[in-house]
Amino acid sequence: MTTVDDRIRELYQASLEIPEADRVDLASLIWSSVAPDPEIEASWLEEIRRRNEEIKSGQTELIPWSEVRKYIERILDE
């Protein structure tokens, strides 16, 4: 008998066989099918506004994605 976990693993493995751009589209479709929680949405909106103000005021230094990615890769390689 196939369990839900087995089916999810099968779907995941099948998704790895499609091009990355299509996987991104698939992930977006799946994500949009989940009903948003209004409280969580409000919290994220507040966080986005706070971060935007920090960026505009110069309190926060932006780091290019290429540098962040290299940093993450170094951590994962340890």
C-alpha cells in the first residue's frame, strides 16, 4: 500500500526530471493553492515594510545574491 509520504516522494522525484524553470512554475502553482493565513500575511507585510524602511534609511546594507550564494555554499561544504 502506498502511503502519502511515499506518494510525495514519488512526486518530488518526478519533479526533479523536469527543467528548473518548469519546477519553479510548479512550485508557484502548488504554493498558490494553499489558502493564506490572514494573520501570517499581515505579519509578513509588516516585516516587508520594516525592512524596506531600513533599506531606504541606510540602516541595512544589501548584499548581492552572488555573495550570499558563495557564503551559503561555503557553509554547506564544511
